[in-house]
Amino acid sequence: MFELQREDKSLKTQSKMVDTPSSVEYLSVVMTTETVDDVTQTTATYLESLPSHGIEFYFECAVIVIGVVGIAANALILYALVASKQHKKHVLIVNQNVLDFISSLFLVITYSLKLCNFYLVGLGGYWFCVLVLSETLLWFPIVASKTNLMVITIERYLKAVYPIWSKNKLRKWMIHSAMAFTWISAVVNMAFMIVTSDVVDGVCYSYVFWESRVTQVAFGVWYFLSFYLIILIIFIFCYWRILVVIRRQARVMAGHSGPGPSTAQTQSRKIQTNVIKTMIIVSAFYAISDTPVNMYFLLMNINENLTLLYGGYYALMVVSFFYICANPFIYATKFDPVKGVLLRLIPQCLKTHTEPIENIEMAASRIR
């Protein structure tokens, strides 16, 4: 009975791939095998032909470390936002840190489980494959985080370039709707990852089962444009326009002020410097961390010879995941109330660590 189930599974997988000519070369032989013995032999040959997993293992461990740092950093920033009572005033920044915290949490869980070897069977094995091992749950908050980052940029652009309009027209329900949009935007990507993953002979294969090559190429181009290129263009345009407006305001204030630096000029110069730093950090870091993996993902969907199994892909993923743990430092620690809470935590932590030492020294002196 078990042998018949495996054969049915192989024939089912073969029918799903019939419209995809050579979409994944290393599975082409397995998908066209007619007997269970041939499937087992071909799968074993494929596993033996894989390169050493030593480098991949270290990359996965590095990703787990990044996730742990991301959990701690985002949790700390969320605490600071609540302690400074800014969580109601800056809901988009809170939403950003919540998404990054969930991403870091799923990063640790997913890659910790991927270090183990599972033989997947039944309905439970299928859903464990498509949700966890295929990184569907992981990429859901990551994609939503990128969209939320774009929404924050647009909000700052409207408030800086069109301050009167944003003050009169920008309502709380618009901000909350934008937050909901960031979560909904990731559903499409999640759906594609589910329908293109499946279990074959106890092994999880993710992102390989496409209805046709046209569908795969179209999805790859759509993802690259929607969650990388358009976001990057919005970053550059919005921060550039903000910088232009601030420079114009600085010139106007300089023309109306007397000799010597005024308080308004100093404040304007400080704001201008902060905007320039934010623009450079956001644009440069986003481009550096996400460009390699997005370019590879696009080429993988266009070129059927590329897969997710190359060691270089894992290295690109490590660079991309740095975005998760660095994002709270870029967007939240520059916020003065949050910085104040974090700075007040430092002496408290030092006091907590020194008190046990002082108690031990006092006890020792009493004994003497």
C-alpha cells in the first residue's frame, strides 16, 4: 500500500509539471519516471550529486544569529516607543518594528527547523513544507515590511513637501488603511509560494511547480518591479524632493535673518543634516542589502538553469537579512524620545550589574 501511495504521488507530480518545459533541470528526471524504483534511484543520485552542505550550514547559522539580534533590537525599540508614549503618534513606525520583529522571530524558527532533516508524510508534512520549509511564513512579514517602508517614505514626503495639505487632508483612517495595505500586499506573494511548493518522496521542494514558464517569468518580473525597483525609485524621489524643500526653506530663513547664526538657521541646518543622513542610509542600505538577492531572484525566474540551491544564493540571503535587524536602528533610534528612553536604560543596566558586586563585597567585609 505504501509503495502505491508513493507511485501515485510521483505520477501526480509528473502531471503538475507537464506544462513546464525544463523548469527545474534537477527534477526533470524524477518527474518523468514511471516506476517507484526509478524514482528512488534517481532521487538518491541527485542527493549524492549535491555539493557539500558545509558552507550552507554556516550560512544558515549566521542567519539564525541575525534573527536573534533582530528580535532583541526590535523588541527594545518597541519598548522604547511605548515607554516614550509615541506609539500612538507614530503608528507606521510601530507597524514597521512589529513586522521586523515578526520577521526576525520567523527567521530564527524557520532556519532552526531547516537545520534538521525531516521525512515529510501526510497532510501535516505537506503544510509543514509549504508554510515553514518553503519560507512562506517568513517572507510574508518581510514583504509587508518593505511595503510599509515605502508608506513611511510617502508619509514623510507629504508632510515635508505639502505640509498644509497633509495637515488638513491626511486623516488617521488613511494611515490605518495604509497599515492594512502593507499586510494585504504580502498575501499575493504568499499564495504563489504555497501553490509552487510540494512534497515528493518525503522531501520538500519549494518554488518549482509552475503551471508554465510564462507564469514563472511574469511573477518574477512583477515581484522585482513591485517589491524592489518601484520602492527604490520612491525612496530616491521622495528624499530628493524633501532635501530640495529643506534647502529652499534654509535659504529663505537665511535671507530674512540678521548677521550671525540664528536659532532658526541652526535648527534648519540640523534638520537638513538629519534628512541627508536618513536619505543616504535608507537608499544606500536598501540598495546594497536587497539588490543582489533581487537580481538573482529575477534571473532565476527568467533562466531555468538557476535554482535556490546554489551556495551563492545563501550568501546573498544573509546580506539581505541584515536589513531586518538594522532597520530599527535606522528608523527608530533617530527619534529623540526613543533615544532618550534608550539612553536612560544604560545607567539602569550598569546599576543592576554593579549592585550584586557591591553586595558581595559588603558581605565579605562583614565576614572579616
